[in-house]
Amino acid sequence: MVPAGFRRVCSQREALRAGPACPDLADVRADHRENLIKFWRIHVLHASWGGENRPPRGTTRPTRARACELAGFGESTYKACRRWWEARGYLAIVRRGRTPALRPMVLADPDDRNEAQVYVLCVPRRKPPGCLPTAGETISRPLSGFRRKPDNAPNTQEAKPKVKPEEDRAPRGLPVLPRPGPAPLGAVPQNRSEALGAAQAMQERARLLRELSAEHLRHLARPFWLAGWQPRDVLHALDFEPGGRQHGYTAEVRFPAAWIRSRLAQWTDPETGTACWQAVVPLPSPSQLRAAERDRIRAEAAARRDQAAELAAARTADSDGWGARARAMLAARGGRVAQDLARWQLRRGPA
């Protein structure tokens, strides 16, 4: 079951370190290397580490659909990653997956369910197989006594088992991949956690904002986020005036918090003042202005379409009346048209 030269993994920390440290990953393409690491971490975080009423240590059995959903790739990529880790000895199959759909009809039971394939996680041994001691060679010296209790023999004391908590993991589990959702700079934060993530994303874009903590930056941008501003709007307000003119940098910023408040104060209602920062009323953000302009253009286009449809319907409804009047005019001038044609033929002469 465990490949030669490998052993069963002992802990989750060891598995998380041993997988990305595989030397063969250095020769793999960057995008495929990322998928391989995702595959390994998903199986490590779904593995069991022993205990009462739990599967054996190092075994993992996430379904293929679950792994593809967490990693964000398809079944073909999943199979390629599984073959890669199996070929290097880091992953071994304990039990093949089974499905009742392939059983004979006589043995089929409607209550049977699919059984996921079970793997065991392995890591290379610290000593290669060639370094094993030969016959007659002493492996280790005799056990020494205890330094503080020299009268006790080495075997009189037993190691006390470590008391593990009921849950080895946190209640919410360990995150494998970033939580799905819109980009932090293009979405309005709806709670404190999203606001903290937006502040951290803003710090990655602007180096000056890193001099403040993410919590302090979240506090300064809170009135604007409550007004529907996006994080990218706050970054725009730090660099541009409401009229569109870009700010100039003439001196080094010594107090980042006061500098941010002074820049953002230009995008607030002057009547509210800035004595209480959390009570200011921000002006419409650039994204809100663009959205309003798009709505206006769409409304005007819809109005023009409705007007054109009404005119087309009116022309269609009155087409019979116009046709009748044209036919009446032609009938009234029918005799005169025939006389003009005869005169023209006489002037022209015989053909």
C-alpha cells in the first residue's frame, strides 16, 4: 500500500510542508504546479489523523466533485494531478471507489450509495533504503537512565498519553482557497470582515496606506462605504478632486491619517462639516455617477425605441387609408393620362 522509500504521514503540518517541497515540482509548468499544490492541500485538509471512531491516520477521501469544486478545475485536471502524485509516491490508493450502478441487477440495492476512493498520504523517509544497518551492526546503544531519577530503570516509567481536544480543527475548518466572490476593490463592503479585506486590498494598491493599520483605514473609509462607495472610488478620491483635476505631490506625507481625511473631505457635503468624521455625508462616487449616466442613456434609448414603435404602428394602421386615396386620385386622372399618351405617340410617329 505505501510505496517503497516512503512512509505514512504523521501530522497535518508535516504533510502541508512535504508536498510543496517535492523536488519534482520545480520542473513543472507554473499553472500546473499551482493545480498540483491545490490538489495536495485539499486532500491533506480532508485527511484523518486517527483517534477514537475515526479512520486511520493519513487517510483521505474527498470526492472528485468536492475537490474540483474547491480547486476550481475540471475532472481531467483532477486525474492528471492524481496520476502525478501517485507516480512520485506521495499518494497511494487504499480502496477503490465503488458505485452500485455497475453492479449486477440481482445484487443491486436501491439504498446503496457511491463509495469514494480512499487514499493514504505518504512522505519520503528521512533515510534512504540503502542506509539500513547491515547484519551484525549495532543499531543503537543501550538505554541510559534518567538524569533526575537515577534509581529508576528506564522502563519503569511510561510515556503519558497526550490528551487531545474533542475537535482537532477549528469549528469553521481551515480555508484551502480564497472564498468565492467579487473583487474587493469592485464591491461595496457589507460587513466588518469584508471592510477589513477591502482595506487590505487598498493597502496593496497604495504604498502610503500601508503606514496605517487595516483597522484604522477601515474606520476612515467607513462613512463612504455606508454611502455605497466602492474601494476603488476611495482610491480615486485620494488622487483626484471632484472636478477631475489630479492632486499634486509637493512634500512628503508625515501624518497619513490626517492626509487621508483632508483628501476625502473634498468629496463630502460642505454643510455637514468634518468635526465628526462618522457623520459626514459623502458626495456621489465616480462609480455611482457612471452608473447614473448609463441609466440615463438607457432610459433615453428606451424612450426613442418606444417613440419609433408608436410611429411605426401609426403608419401601419393608416396604410389602408393612404392606399385608397392614391387609387382614387389615379382613377380620377385616368382619362387625361390616356389622352396625353396618345398625343405623345402621334408626335413620335410610327415606329
